[in-house]
Amino acid sequence: MSALYRQWLILKMFPPKAIISTTTLRDRLATEFGIEVSLRTIQRDLLSLEANEFPLDCDGNNPAGWRWRKDAPAFGISNMDPVTALTFTLAQKHLERMFPRGAMTVLEPYFNAANERMRQTADSSLSHWPDKVRVVSRNLPMLYPEIAENIRDTVYTAVLEERRFDATYRSLGGTVKEYDVNPLGMAFVEGLTYLIATLNKHEDPVLLLLHRMVEVKATDVPVTIPVGFDLDEYIDDEMKFPMGDDIKLKVLFYDSSDIERIRETPISEDQKIIEKKDFWQLQSTVGNSYQLRWWLRGYGERVEVIGPKSLRQEFVEMAEKILNIYVPIAT
């Protein structure tokens, strides 16, 4: 077996941030690749790699643990082609608006390698693309809370490996409680990270925000999946703010720009737009949800809800309340 090939496999096993022991490296070589070597051979390989200026650090323990140095580029993609580098560069700009603060640190070596590759293509037109592309959000920009790195890594690992963990959690009101957490899945919602889990001996899933976790501790207890649980169904039922069954929406739009955007990005497959003299009538089957109401409110005076009657009545009452709020202020 070529020592070079073995060392290449060893480097591929290194996680981006965490420490990996020589014992783990030896065992994985045996189980995943059928390569039987001693701990002494693994140690010699790592010392050889370090001596040849690979950015590795040893923790000095017995058995030793090794990791990439903090300034190390991502192994295996440093020679990525320019188009791949451009894709990583654009993904970085986009993901910064979606992921919580701190969650991008795991990808930093990849982004750094991509940015370095883009600098190396100075003579290529591709090198100018990042200066010509921007990712824009229509949502109000917010400063999302940070998640402690150790909490994020422990929770992500628990979800991936399907292991329970203990957590100290602070509620919105400030109450701090300890839970035995049974993780079922995760959802990223505009910069916030939600964990879907059951707590203690309960079987009904709840939502936990990662930035409210004060302390977490991994366990070896396997996850138990509640009977009938489906992550997509749970998200549809709990995180999309449903208020009932689908409805037949009928609204009038009074601005041509609004209706043209809706033509380009329909809100349902059965969407129908009827053009009148002074307005456009939109008919569509949509979910009866808070999201629908937020969407309609965003158009302000440029939209009028016609049906169903119950939804129109909601907007009539809302308009009356707004009118009572915005009375003229005495000067």
C-alpha cells in the first residue's frame, strides 16, 4: 500500500474544525478502506505531513489528537476550477442572509479557498464577477442573535448522529429550565435556527431556538422517533402559521406593476388573472395562513380583498383599527 495514498486518506478524514485522534484514524482506515496499520505508523504519517508543511497541529495527548490549524485552507478544493470558486463566492453572499451569525464559520475554509482561487484568475473575466453580482433581500434587514460555537456543534452533531442531549434553555420570558432533548430535525428561517424536538418523556414535538440554549451536553442515548412523525408535515403544520384549510382567494389589484410581478411568480398553479377597466382580479387557491395575511398587507392600499367573505371582514376590521390609530396629531 502506497504511503502517499494512505496519507491522502488520513487527511481526508480530518474534520474542518474538530480534533481527530490517531486511534480513530487507524480504526477508520481499517473499517472503511481495509488498510491495517499500527498507531505508530499513523503517528509517523502525521509527523511526516507536518514536517512537509501541511498545516496540522497535535494536542500532545496520548493517544495524540490532530486537527487542521485555524488558518488552514479547506483540504481537497484548493485547486478548484474558477467556475466552482465563483459559485462558492456567490453562495457566501447569499448564505450570509439566511444562516444565523456564527454558523458560517464551518464553511470559512471553503470560502477562503474560493476567494484565493478567484484572485488567481486575475486575467480572467471570471475574477470580476463577484464585483458585478449582489444578493438582495426584500425583507427588513435584522441583526440576528449569535449561537455559541460549542452549542451549535453539539446540537448539529446530535441531530446528525441521532443522539439525545441535555440542555439548559432560556425561554422568551427569561425562565431557565433543564431538558432531556430528543432532536428530530432542524429548520432555518431567515437567520434563525430552530430545533424540532421532544422534551423529557413527552411525545409532542416543540420548537427550540438554538440561540436561547445556555448550555448543552451530549449523551450516548439514541433518539426515539414519535409514531407518525414527519418533518415536512410538522413544518407545514407548525411553522407556516396555518389557520385552516385552503381557501379560494379573490382580490383586486390596482397597480399594474404588482400584477405583473405576480404573473411572473404565481402564488398557485390554478392562479387566474382577469383584467378589468381600472383593476385586475386575482383568483387563486391558497393556504389559509398568517403568511397570506402578511403578504396581502404588504400591498397596502393597492389591494382589496373580495373573498372569501370572512377574510374580507378581517381586513375591514383591520382597516377600521388602523384608521382609529392614525388620527390627526394636534400641532
